[in-house]
Amino acid sequence: MTPILSLQSVSKTFTVGAHEVRAVDDVSFDVAKGECLAVVGESGSGKSTIANMILGIYPPSEGTISYRGTVLPSSRELSHRRAIQLVQQNPLSSLNPKRTIGASLRLALDVHGIGERSRRWERVGKLLEEVGLPADYRSRSPATLSGGQRQRVAIARALACESEIVVLDEPTSALDVLVQARTLKLLNELKESRGLTYIFITHDLSVVRNIADRVAVFENGKLVELDTVETIFSNPADPYTRGLIGAVPVVTREEEALRTSLTEKENNANA
Amino acid sequence: MTAPTLLIRDLRLSFKGYSGLVEVLHGISLHIDKGERVALVGESGSGKSVTARIILGLLQTMRTARISGTVNFEGRDLEAMSRAERHRLRGTKMSMIFQDPTSSLNPVYRISEQFHEVLKRMVPGIGRAEADRKAAAMLADVSITEPERVLASYPFQLSGGMNQRVMIAMALANEPSLLIADEPGTALDVTVQAQTLKLMRELVTRHNTAVLFISHNLGVVREFADRIYVIYKGRIVEHGKATQLFDNPRHPYTRALMNAIPRITGEGIPKIQDNSDEYLAPLVVHEGCGEPGEVA
Ligand SMILES: Nc1ncnc2c1ncn2[C@@H]1O[C@H](COP(=O)(O)OP(=O)(O)OP(=O)(O)O)[C@@H](O)[C@H]1O
Ligand SMILES: Nc1ncnc2c1ncn2[C@@H]1O[C@H](COP(=O)(O)OP(=O)(O)OP(=O)(O)O)[C@@H](O)[C@H]1O
Ligand SMILES: [Mg+2]
Ligand SMILES: [Mg+2]
């Protein structure tokens, strides 16, 4: 079966003054329809850059990105823009400060002609309720929301478009555990009911463990490991992956035990 | 006995909106002694960031905000200070790492220029080259591997975690006596987060800095804080030393929080009850943790 999304030898180089940054370095991977692919890796390893290229915010310096077997052009058609949605890492910068929350969500529905015009305002209220916010937040401006409330608005907007692929860049990092659990549950339900595909960028391995089907590990712009979530956690091949699992702050003694056994394994590997 | 670095008594806040007043803080009391690391944890929208903004004096200027209660900094009532005096405190003796990078990083200036401004608040005559040297050293401390490139960049040219570390370095640059850190590590992966928290801990220990650490990540709080206040819907519901709280969470809301954490042992997304009347149960104070002047 053709993968819904495919990256072939994708690289991205930025120039900052006299400095060159190879943010993404020869990366290839496929994403199957209906799967949740977690993308993890240290800060600055190129995760958001990959997300931005998938969205067509800027093109790769080298390589191609295909959607259902067709190479995506650097300027995207509206249908592609609808099919692939992004929840940005910093939700404040992705919401227009001059628009109310309701107007921003409404705009997304208008642009893509989703639902009947007369029902859209109501639909906006429903979307907010789905992410655990009261419908009357429609009339509030982004500046009057807390960090986690804004993050949920950004998620609601991405889901509004009824897209096929949703790229989520640290979508739950500002959420407390209760809201996080509810949001993950909602994402899981939508994945089942609508057959959504997720590319889920996060540094939170406990979230990865509980939502992802496969995990891609990045280091320094390179893809160093890609495997099922079970294999990554029970038998991580890459030392960086092992380090990540070993450093998760935990709250129970069982989890602490898991960390210790990993470190021992690592010690054996190094011996 | 010296006064606590921060003492908040019965702090109340409401916002005026279309539909009348909305009460956000219902009388919060908390304190932080010199050199102490205190965490404020609670759900999204519970009032953590607004508390921080009031301490810094940022909400007082807002027309829609109604505030009452007292905030003392090193024994002095902040309300009694002149605006100029409060302004001088910010960024020098009191500094903050904001939850959202756009509140503290200006998109149109390079990091180098912004760092220079921060350092000038303490040493007005400091030159750009000297500031760059200092900044580069501080960035290296927060595990930034290419400080020169980062200094030459605009915020949009840096990753989320790099921007967060820049903010952390800036907030620590002037060795404040009170550091307010609002979700300081959310965009950092665990290895960098652990390093950054370790650095923060070293610096605050060395300079005897008091820290108000705002976070929803209980794992991080467990590793960083001496004492914890749990806040729910604008009220403190439980207060205790970190060990007391983690070994024996007593308030129903704190217990729910602990149960909702996804485990790396992988048991699926936890099942939780979002809202419960139980969460409104009265404040639980652990042994030996009363507010100064009150009996525990
Ligand atoms: N527009 C840009 N111009 C110049 N450099 C950039 C730009 N965008 C990203 N970079 C650089 O590319 C590298 C990768 O950045 P990216 O944002 O993809 O990292 P990330 O993996 O998302 O990290 P984090 O977990 O911290 O968000 C970083 O060194 C960053 O400074
Ligand atoms: N300027 C404002 N006008 C009206 N309401 C506001 C304003 N600022 C904040 N609020 C509301 O006050 C409540 C507390 O907000 P605050 O930012 O303190 O939450 P928080 O505890 O920091 O949450 P998070 O973990 O999501 O960041 C929220 O319900 C928010 O919507
Ligand atoms: Mg990123
Ligand atoms: Mg907040």
C-alpha cells in the first residue's frame, strides 16, 4: 500500500550570518495511513524543521516529500493545505492576537468550506468543548487565556479542518496531566473514528509510550532509529534513545526500577 | 528571624469582562524563604501564571484586573513601592522565566542585543563585546552548543527548546534573589531538562536564590522542589514538603493529579475523573508547613 506520506532523502540547511546549520540531514521515512508516528529527539535536532517542511511552510533544500505517492510542490494547493494540518509548538504565535478565539476557528472553517455556513458558529463552540473549554471562550482574545488553554485552542483549530494528517508539535507540553490525559484520549478517539494519521512530535516519552504506534528518534538532524514503540522501549538500539528513557522524571518506584534496569543494560553494552 | 523573600497573603484577583466580574484567585497565601525552592502545581487555568504576574507587578497596570491582598518582597509591601522602584526590581532582584517565549523575547532583535539589554540593567556601562562574552558563557551553561550562532540569531531561527534556554540564561544572568520560573522546561527533552534543572539548582544554591517554580509536571517538581503548593481553581488545596506530598497525597485533587500521570511502564492513557466535588475539599496542610504567623 502506498504510504500516506513519504520523505525521501530530505535535508534542510539554514544560513545565519556566517554560520551554516544543517538542521535536517538526509532523512527518509514513510508514514502509513491511520498510524501515530512519534518523533522524538533532543532540542535542536530538527523536529520542528521537519514539521514545517511537511506543511510546506518552507521547502527542503534537498529531497522530496510525497503525499499518497505524488511529490508535493513547494507552493501548496488549498486541498493539500486542508489535508495536512499543524499544531504549532508555540500556540501564542500561531493565533492572531487581534482576532477572538471564535473568529480564528471560524476562519479555518470558512477557508475550507467546512459544514453549512449557518451552523459554523455553533460548530466552533462544539470544537472548543471537545478540547475541554467552555463554548463562550469564542469571544475571548488569545492574550486572556492561560498557556494550556491556548494550546487546546490550537488543537481544536487543527481538528476543525477534518484533515487526514495532523502534525502535532509538542501539543501537550503546556498541559497539566488531567487535561493532557483527556486530550490524548480525544486524539485517540478521532484517530479511530476518522482514520486520522498523526505525526506526534514530543519529548515526553511517557506520552509516546501510551499513544504512538512507531517512534522515530532524531539526533543532530539525522534519523538514528525508527521502530515500533514496544521495541524502542524494551530494546532501544541507540544510546541516545537509552539516555532519553533513563532521564524521564518519574513519580512511582516501579518506574524508577525500569530506569535502573535500562542503565544496567547500558552499562553492559558499554562494558 | 529574617522576613521571607516572598510572602503572599489572601491574594484575590478578578477580571472584568462582558458578563461581569470573573473571580480567578480566591484568596491565596504562600511564602518562600531565602534560598528555598517552592513549587506551585495545578491544572491549566487554575491561576498559576496570573499569580506570577501579580508578584512581578504586571497585572496591576491592567484596567480589567481587580486585585486585593498583600504581596511582600523581602519584608516590604510591593504596593507601597513607587512604580520606579518596582521597575528597578524587575530583571535585577526579581526575575521571571515566562511560560510563553513571546512575552520575554522580542522577535525583531537578535539574542545578542536582547542579552545586552538584560545585562545593562545591572551594569549600565557594559559594552556589547563584554556582554557577548558573558552571554556566551551563560548559554554554554544551559547546554547550548553553539553560543556564537545563537547570539547572532533572531528567536525564530532557534528551536523551541533553544529559546527556552535563552530565557533561562537571561533570567539567571543578574543573580536575582527571587526567580519565578513558569513552566521552564516544557519544550526541553528530558536529558536537557535534567541538565538545565541541575544548573538552575546549582545557581540558586550558590546565590541563595528563592525560587517559585510553576509546573504541571509532577515528576519534575518531585526532583526540584523542597516544598509544594497545589492549586485548584484559584485556591490552594494542599501544602507540604515534597516528600510528604509525594509519599502521602491527602487532598482528593492531588491524588487525582498523581493518578493521571502517564507511566513509562505503559499502561495506556490513565482513566481519570475530570471534575469532582471532592476536589473542592478544604485545604490540607502537612505537618510543620503553616504560613508564617499562622498556626499549622
Ligand atoms: N528559520 C531558521 N533559520 C535558521 N536556523 C534555523 C531556522 N529554523 C531552525 N533553525 C535551526 O535548526 C536547528 C533545528 O531546529 P528545530 O526547530 O527543527 O529543532 P527541534 O528538534 O524542533 O528542537 P526543540 O525540541 O528545541 O523544539 C536548530 O539549530 C535551529 O537553530
Ligand atoms: N487578561 C485576562 N482576562 C481575563 N481572564 C484571564 C486573563 N488572564 C488570565 N485569565 C484567566 O484566568 C485563569 C487563570 O489563568 P492563568 O494564566 O493563571 O492559568 P495557569 O494556571 O497559568 O494555567 P496554564 O497551566 O494553562 O498556563 C484562566 O481561566 C484564564 O483564562
Ligand atoms: Mg521544535
Ligand atoms: Mg500558565
